[in-house]
Amino acid sequence: MNFNPSGEYLDKKREAEAIRKDIAAAREIISEGKLRYKKKKLRARNKKQAAGMSVFEDLKEYADKTEIQNDYGWDYITQTEMYRLMDLWDAREQYINESGKFQDRVTDMLQQAMQRIGDDFQDTLEEFDSIERRLQDDLERIERENQKNAHQRYINGL
């Protein structure tokens, strides 16, 4: 299949590049939304904290919820802080998976959406990749033939 580098091939190349760019943009938007959701759900102070597990750093000195209540009883923390820590404790227990990351049904849905982005365009991308591989194979074959011919001319010229 011959393609005019200034015609059909370049159109397909531009289309594939635009699709890949759009897929990356959509993934970035979903990733940002996922971080905002985690921030809200974990009541983190910022998205960076929600991305890591530093949001649970405040719980490191507590072995259980009773210790949190004891700190409130001894006036080490305010009632508001006690409720925040208790909610944080519950969130950690409920939503943290074995790998230590926050995960729930919503984050699973967002992850699936991110993985499925571009599925409708997969055929177009695969077609372009196939064209590009064939073109690259043709270029390599021509280069080998040119080297072989140049070598033959060199030998015949001696």
C-alpha cells in the first residue's frame, strides 16, 4: 500500500496524534477529579496530601479510637479535633486497601473510566500504527538495498 507522505499518511498521522493528545487530556481530567474526590472523602487539607497517605499522619500516635477519646477527656485535643480524628480513623479502616491506598467504589469507577478512555478510537490508532510499521519496514528495506548496492559498486569499482 503506497501512501503519499504529504497526503493520506499525514492526515492519518495528525488524526492519531490528536486522538492520543485528547486521551491524555481526558485521563488528566479524570485523575484530577479522582484526587479532588479523595481530598473531600478523606477531609485532607490539600490534594497532595490526599494523593499520598500523609492524610493519616495525624493518627500515627494513636493505637485505637479509645486513645483519641482519652486525649479529648484530658483536654489535649478539642471536641472538633476528636471528631475529625475519629472520622479519619473510620475512613482509614473502611477505605484503605491492602496496598495502603485509598480505594472505594467511586475510585474504582474512575479508574475503570480512565482505562477505557479511547476504546472507541483504538481501531483508528491501530490502523495508523500498522501503516507506520509498514512504512518503517519499507524504509529499512530500502536502506539495506542501498547499502548493498553501494557496497557492490565499491567492490566493482576496485
